[in-house]
Amino acid sequence: MDRLTSMAVFVKAVDLGSFAAAAAALGLSGPMVGKHIRFLEDRLGVSLLNRTTRRQSLTDFGRAYYERCRMILAETEAADALAVDHLSEPCGRLRVTMPVHFGRRCVVPILIELAQRHPNLELDLSLSDPVIDLAEGGYDLAIRTGELEDRSGVIARRVARQRMVVCASPAYLDAQGRPERLEDLGRHDAIVYARSARLRPWLFPRGDEPLTEIRPKSRLRLDDLDAIADAATAGMGLAWLPSWLIRDRVQAGMLVVVLSDEPEFPYDCHALWLQTPHLPLRTRLAVNALAAELPKLMA
């Protein structure tokens, strides 16, 4: 007999509570169900079931073996599904939540291009900075930047790193001078990101040492990255922003990157999804596309 088939029969018999019910569900005879389970017991050299004239129950070993069989069968189904996915097209709705600016500028174009290649794929994209629970929100995928909270049942894959740089307008630097070291930041005005009355420090790596945190003085605090870039372009002070956000302004000469000798802090960007034996093809393709394309945008 095939061992995997016998395992499936055994699990079905336990789930349904009797050989007769398992036989009806699997299209087998009652005696054949018994043969499959005896095959396993003979092979293992141990009883799986306690049998009486009125009922049967799992032995202690049988209970442990049942749980392992369930896991093995689930993994087998997942492996078979991979082959189906390989030969099929992604379809159905993909729900993704992501930060507003990073999502609009970087994530959404990649997912739209993916949908253009696969006409049966539907996109339901939510751009929102507050962290949304994957399960409660009914999302297939979440894109997050920065540190992640430890959450059981959630898988995370880093798909990119965004480099943070200090920048200012040429007019501001002409008037106030160009900072050359971190110590120079204390004498400059800064435009800082603040959300819910919490100011985020500027972070600078120091090899194996703890990060250096700078909390520059500021008279302008905003909770919108584009608005911070606008204020820096207008000459209101220094700003600490993702390099991808200001790339066009730097190329146009509207902003200048300073402190180029200081290591740049890399904010990790992750794709998160709920743990599952088999990740749907549409979700897996989206994660792979982001991992392949986002680093190009972050460079």
C-alpha cells in the first residue's frame, strides 16, 4: 500500500470518528479503510487505535502520529499547489495596505505593471500611514518601512532598503553655510517629521556602535514627507528624507544632499503576510515583483 494514501485514510477516519464514515467520504469499503490503518500499524510496530466492540479511540502514540500526518498531508497539498500555480495565471483580488508616499511613488507603479501583465488579477490598494492589522483588515499583503513589531503568525520579507539623506536648498546653504559634520546640525534650522505629537529623530549608523540620534531644533514640523520636501526646497532649513523622494529635485538643482561623508541610515522595507501553508500565487508574484523592482528605485 502507499504510505501517504494510508495516512490520508487514517486522518479521515479520525476526523470523522469511524471507519464507515471515512469509507463513505473516500469512496472505499469499510474493510479497506481497516486495511490501510493496519498497514500503518504493522509498518510502525505500534497500535494507533484502541478498539472495542462499540467504539475506537486514539492511543497516545496514535494521537501524536495523527497530528504529524495532518502536517505532512498539508505540506503535500501545498507542494502540489506549487505545480498548479506554475502552470496557471494569477487571478482574483489582491488586497494590499501600504504607507501613503512610499506606496504612491514606489509600490503602486510596480503592482499596476504586474496587473497589466496578468489581466485576471484584481488590485485593491489602500494607502494609509497608520499600521493596519492584516487579519482584521482582510489584507493579503502589507508593505511597511522601518522597524517591525514582533507578531506571531505573520511572515515578513525584506524587499528593499530606503536610504535617508540630509538635504537643503542652495539658497539656504548660501545663507546659513553647509554642515560638514553631525556636530554642525545643532546650529541649523530643521524641518522635521512629526506624527501624533511625536518627533522622529534623525539616525546615523556608527558601524557596530549604537545609532547616533540627532534631534535638531526646528520651528517647522509636518506629518507629510512631500510637504517637508517642499519646505526644504523653499529654503526653510535642513530636512532628513528618503533619497528616492528627493531624487528629481536634486537632479534639477532644487535641493542639495549634504553630509555626504556620513553613513546613510537604511530604513528597511518589508512585505508582510499571514502565515499559511500555501501562499496564493497572486501574493507570491506581488512580493517577488516588489523584491526585484524596489531596490532599483531605492538605488
